[in-house]
Amino acid sequence: SAETFGVRAEGISVSTTEIKGAVQAKVTHKSIGAGGQYLLDLAVGSLLVKARVSHSVGRDAVGTVWTTIESENITFFDKSGKAI
């Protein structure tokens, strides 16, 4: 059975406008990386996550954003850390 799960930063979608069914998050930090993409640090309650987004989304992402994760972007791991 799954012990934990992970999502790559590029597997988290971010919108600067509210989306029905999306989870509200707060941008706590952002940095620009190679290719002009942004890496956003997001707080979802007490959970901290990172999202890699396009330049246009990253540039406009301040304060509150909305996030979604498609199920195919989630990887589950067993107690040993092996993906299942």
C-alpha cells in the first residue's frame, strides 16, 4: 500500500484567476529559471509545494493563486521509497 505520494513541480497547474474545483494557494516566493519558466513556492494551508510554470503565469503570480493536479501526475511510493 502507498505510504506517501509525490508530484513533480511541472505537474502542478497554476492559475492567477479562480477556477472551479481548484485549490487556493498563497505564493510565498518565486524565482525565474532556465528558459524563462518560474518556480513558485506555494502554501496550501500548512502544506508547502513547488510549481514550475510558464513565464506569463509566473510573472503574474502574486498573492493568491489556484492550483490543480491531474491524477496522472501523482506518483505513489511504498515505505521503502519505491514508486508503486
